[in-house]
Amino acid sequence: MSTNNRFWRAGLATGAALALAACSSGAAKTTKAAEAPLVIGASVSLTGDFADSGKAVKAGYELWADTVNAKGGVLGRTVQMKIVDDTSSPNQVVTNYQNLINKDKVDLVFGPFSSLLTVPSSQVAKRYGYAFLEPAGGGPAVFAQKLPNLFFVQPAPVVKQGDVFADWVLSLPAAQRPATAAYTELDDPFATPVAEDIRARFEAAGIRTVYKQVYPAETQDFSTIMTKVAAAKPDVLVGGTQSEDAYGQVKSLVQLKFSPKFMFLSNGANSPVEFPDKVGAANTAGIMSSGDWFPASKAHGSDEFAAAYVKKYGGTTDTIDNTSAEAYAAGQLVEEVAAKTGKIDNATVIATLHQGTWPTVLGDLSWDAVGQPSGSFALIQWQNGKLVPVYPAGVAQAQPVSPKPAWGG
């Protein structure tokens, strides 16, 4: 073999070795990048007025992370949830999201609880180009911002929660409908619009308003307000409520021994654990609210969600708060975007979710250009110590009970 041949062959070998080393190095970097955790930040109310519901949001987020990680994560990346307490404060929620994005450099963010906190926090997300999947802020003020990065992870805007109650009442024979109504409304971008939507429809149908009161968020003593309700003797009481105020209204009415024939509370009464604990299980009978997830649901991943929830947190499927299901659904959407596109980043999430329909534990979801979902809620009622869907017929598991039983039974 000539000297030139030996050098030529040696050069080839050296080049091949270098190429292989380069490929190995690139593969190592790719593998390392693929294995980097997918960090998702969220500000949640763990203290303050929204703490009960905030804790349910946290439970849903963390349950989804556990579930998807058990299947290998998102595109091979382990999901890490970074959850911080906003104390139910609009100022703190802004600070939290600014820190999550700018200091912690999270990959994605999920939303807080309530429209009150969603409005300012979604603006932060928009400023930095982050998708904002939020399971608990669907009041009109949220969508009035017209943010293309926002997606409300429920079947419909919150004003539709009142529609399902109004639909049912107005479907009753005239002799069975309420003739008079009272409205007690928290001054809140979620709660007030729900009650006002019902009031407009009831008044148009001839149901006379005999009392209306909008009260500030600081209200803790409801005796004066509910004394006026009792004096007006409405057939139906509509409460535009969050949580603590819903409990306060019921407890005051029990003390006053006034029980309306129909009672709807927009929030608070839809908590399967907190509501009976706070007002007494015997005082829940017949009270109505609205919901979007139920233990017998056959929606995408519902059985897996319910089983995983009971395994992680205990209880039974009847004690699962649908707020946890809504938070869990936000995670499902991230999982599905990644599976469809083969990547996961904010621009991809925003562009992809604006197309098509997406299966979740809440049913199939889709949104308009500003994040409003296009579906509907179900009417739920406390019967025999449990929350059950009663209307419309397609989702009902029991017939509605009316008039509402008296307190204590």
C-alpha cells in the first residue's frame, strides 16, 4: 500500500470518527433537550376568599401532571407544575405571573380561579406571548378584552350557567312557574352577570322582581340582606354567588326559617364537599346550580380522571369538585396539542386550539377568536345528599324536584 493510500484511508477513518462524534454529541444534546422538564406555572388562590375553589383548581392541575407523567410526560418531557398562592388578590396575581414568566422562565402558564383574577393575569400572559388556558374565569369582562391567547376551559361562558336554570323554569307549565323573584348578587365579574341574565329573562316572561341587592365582596354578615329577602317572600331566589357568600346566604335563610320554592346559586352550591359541610347536609336539598362534569360522564378521559382523583385524594367520585375537572381539562388540551403537532410552545398552542374541536373530561370544546367556548352547561340539583344533573334531558340523571324542600329536609 502506498504512503498516499495509507494517508487517504487514515483521513477517511478520522473524518468518520469526527462525524460520528459530532452526531453523538448532537444526539446527546437533543436527548437532553427532549428530557428537560416541561414547567407550567399557575397562580392559584390557596388563601383568601377563593381558597376553597382555588384548592380544587390546584388539585386538578397536579392530578393531570401525575397522570400524564405516568404515561411518559408530554413529548417525553416530565411535567412540573409550579403553583404559587395569589391570596385571592388581583394585585398579587399580576405579580405572580410576572415572576413565573420573567424570573422562573416557565414554559407555559395556566390560569387562576375567578374572572376577577383572570382579567389582569391574562393581560400579563398576552404581553409576553404566552397562551392562557384558564379553567375558572369566564365572565363577560374576560372576553371583552378580546385576547387571542386566552381559552376558557369550560363548555360555555359563565352567563350561560344562568341560562340553563332559566330554560328549565320557563319550560314549566305556567301554573308551576314562580310568580315573583329576588336577586342577591356579589359585586363580581363572574357572579353579577349570571344573576342579571336570569333576571332579564324572568322579567321578560312576567316573573316580577320583588327584591334585588348587589353587595360588596367584603360582606360577611348576610342577615340584613336575607331578612329583606324573607320579607319580600319571593317564589324564587337567584344568588349570583362565589363560595363564602353562598354559604352565608343559606345559613341566614335557615336562621330566618324562610325557604323559597326555587333557589339557584351560581357558585358555592356546586361544591360537593364544601357546601354540605358549611351549610349542613340537610339544608342542601333542592338547591340548584350548574355544572359541566359528573361521575357518570362518558366524556374523553373521564373514567381515568375519576379513578386517579379518588386514588390520589380519597373520597368517592361523588365528592369530586367539577372545578378540579376543569383544571384537569386544561392539561388534557396541552397533551393533545403536543400529540397533534409534535411540539409544544406557546405560539403552537394558541394557533392550534383556534382550530377544530378538542375532547376533554368536560366534553368536546371549541372556542371563538376571543376564547369563548361554544357549548352549554347542565342544571344540577342537590338530591339525597348528592349533586345530580337534572336538565336538559340529554344529560339528566334524575328528575328536577320542585318546590324545594324546607330546610332540614
